[in-house]
Amino acid sequence: MSLTLSVDGDRWRRHLLATVTAHPGIVPVAKGNGYGLGLGRLARRAQWLADHAAETGAAVDTIAVGTYDEIGEAATRYSGDLLVLTPWRPFGAALDLDERTAARVVHTVSRPQDLAALRERDPRARFVLEQLTSMRRHGMTRRELATAAEELGRARSGLRGVAMHLPLNTTSHLGEVTRLINEVVASGLPTTTVFVSHLTASELARLATSYPDFTVRPRVGTDLWLGDRGALTVGATVLDVHQVERGDTFGYRGRSVPKSGHIVVVSGGTAHGIGLEAPTGDQSLKARAATLARGGMDAVGFVRSPFSIDGKQRLFAEPPHMQASMLFVPSGARVPRVGEDIDVRVRFTATDFDRVVVS
Ligand SMILES: *Cc1c(COP(=O)(O)O)cnc(C)c1O
């Protein structure tokens, strides 16, 4: 009766071990909804990976969480350092650190004024300095990095490295990363550790050759936890089936069925993150034409759903409800039985499963 993520445990764990073996300095990223698997589960699994260090050669001494608010959930399940990806600011959750975990936190500092403010509040704070990349999300420019280097001087400080967050899907990051590492060298910062995201194995290998005195540590989420999609299956339970004739009404809006078939009610709705991209109730001709043009709607005005039966993607009879969805299956097609699980295509990072079952 659920939207369930089933994980082939052996296969998944094999993939995790292989991934950390291939990336010895890896920093597993456990944030948000835990990539669909749950933040707590990922933190526990990261501890398991750390416990297998002798086998993999990867210490897994640090994991990354997304926000200060996520520290608590990760800290009780994983015993190493917790790098917070959201930059430190002199306000909000960053200032509410639990004393028991504060010493394990590694902050991300992305503005020179925050470096001074953080060190003033906590002289023992450990941190990475974030460098601005072509993403332009957070980070210091070359000049700001030099200012930070001046402030830190040669004194021993909590500096743990420099962090850079790179865009996805660019042809190669090497040009940009090379420029950025050269800026780190030029800044005189007393560190040779660089934390990066979204570099391929061959890009990492090339960097190791170009900068033998630098340690490049990849932060990896998707390719670690979700890297072997074949180990993951998503199923939605069929909760009800109603035979309908053309003209019968159904649903919240009392719409009438355009042709005979079945209404199939399945687990999974907006609360799970299902079908948020579906058009609203706007059924104007123009809106329908636009949706039709995008290939999302059939001739009678039903919208494509992420659910499929026997490999055929089915249409929403109406927009998804909070925890269930109504699908339309035209006559002629096989009608699933109540209790059967059907396939759903989801974005793992935006889906809240009722259950995650790891075999
Ligand atoms: C989310 C995140 C990552 C991990 O990204 P994936 O694509 O899931 O591997 C790495 N670095 C930063 C700063 C992030 O926010």
C-alpha cells in the first residue's frame, strides 16, 4: 500500500565499496532527502564504509551534509568529521551548533568577512574556504582568497582545504579546475587539499598527475548512492480499480470519462513528490495545446504520468492527489489487480518514499 524503494542490498553495497575504492579521498555527500534513501541511512552506511577502510583503502574520515540543520541526524550515526556544504554565516542555524558535535564540524567559509567572524566566535573552528566557480553560487574570488590568505598568515589555523563546486555536464572541468588551483597556489594559502565536485575519474587522475603535491578530494553523492540504478527499483501499489464507461464522472472535479476503460488508483502523490510537473487544472484550449505540443497530454486531455504498467507509461486521469494518484487505462489494455506493484519513474532527490527496503 506504499510507494516503495527496493534496494538490491548485495549489489548496492558492492557498488558503494567499488566507488570508494576508486576514489580514496572520497567525501560521501549525505544531504536533503538522502537521495531518496534517507539521510540517516546514508550516514550509517558511510560509517559502514569507514569500517571497511582496510578493504577499500579509503578512510572515509569525513562526510558532507548539506545544512547545519542536518548535522544532528548524521552525527549520531557516523562518527567522523561533518563537512557542512552550506556556507557559514554569522546568523541562523550555523550559530546553534550542539556542543557535543561542534568539534567534529568542518565549516565552509565563502566570504572574507565570515572568516574573521567565525574565528572570532570559535578560535578552534575548522573550515574550508570556498572558491567561486563558473557556477557563481557561493565562493571567494581570487582577490578575496588572497585577502583570506593574508588574514590567516602562516599561523596554524583551522584551515582544512579549499572547496570548489563545479557545474554538471560541461565538456571538461580541467581548464577551470587548473585555473582555480593555480589561484590557490598564488594566494599563498597554507593548504594543499582541494575538495571538488563533479569531476570524472579521468579528470581526477589528470589532476593528480599535474599537481602531485596536492590532494584532491571528490565530494560524491549521486554517483555513489545512486550510481548503480539497476540495484534500485521503485514500485507503487495498486489500491483500487474501477471500470468506467464513456461519460461516467470521477475525481475531485467531477470530470467525465472520455472513453471506456478503467480508473486505476495507485499509491504515490504530491506528498511523495510525484508528478509535481503536471499541469494545473487549467484546461483552456491554449494550455492544452501547449501541453500537447510538449507531448505530455493525449488527445482527450489526460496528462502523462510517471507510472507505467507492463512497460507502458500511463496517463493521469487527474492531477495527483496528496498520497494517491488516479490513472486512466483505456479498454483493451491489461488491468492490473489490486495489490500488484507497478513501476514509477521518480527523481530520487525529490521523492519521499513511504518505505525503503534494503535486502
Ligand atoms: C550536492 C553537492 C555535491 C554532490 O553532488 P552530486 O551531484 O549528488 O554528486 C557536491 N558538492 C556540493 C557543494 C553539493 O552541494
